[in-house]
Amino acid sequence: MDAVVLTQVISIAVAVLVIVWHQQRSIERLRAEMRTELAALRHDIIDIRERLARVEGYLRIGIPDDATAPAAGTGGGNPKI
């Protein structure tokens, strides 16, 4: 086998290994960023739910439970007129 061909084969093999290694590093970095952003999003959702609960408590309103709320238009409950 000629030295030039051997050098080209080794160069291609090293290049493929470097590309695979770089792809894995990039994917791991993106996964870490996504985990961080997801955790921040979950924290924001919890804050929004707490604010909504405080507003509902202040206004004395809330979303009724499905099991205890009468269906709309069925005439259930005691309407206040």
C-alpha cells in the first residue's frame, strides 16, 4: 500500500472520529441547556399558579371542581337572583 493512500485513509478515519466526538459534545451541551431552561420554565409556571391562587383568594373566586360543579345550562344548584 502506498504511503499517500495510507495517509489519506488515516486522515479520513481521524476526521470521522473528531466529527463524532464534536457532535456528542454539542448534543450534551444542548441537553444541559434544555434541562436548565425547562427547570426555569417549571419555576415560572409554579410562580404563575401561586399568583393566580392569591388573586382568586383575594377576589374570592376560583375554578370549581368538576365533580362538585353543576353543568352549565342544567339548572343545577341554587341560582341567586
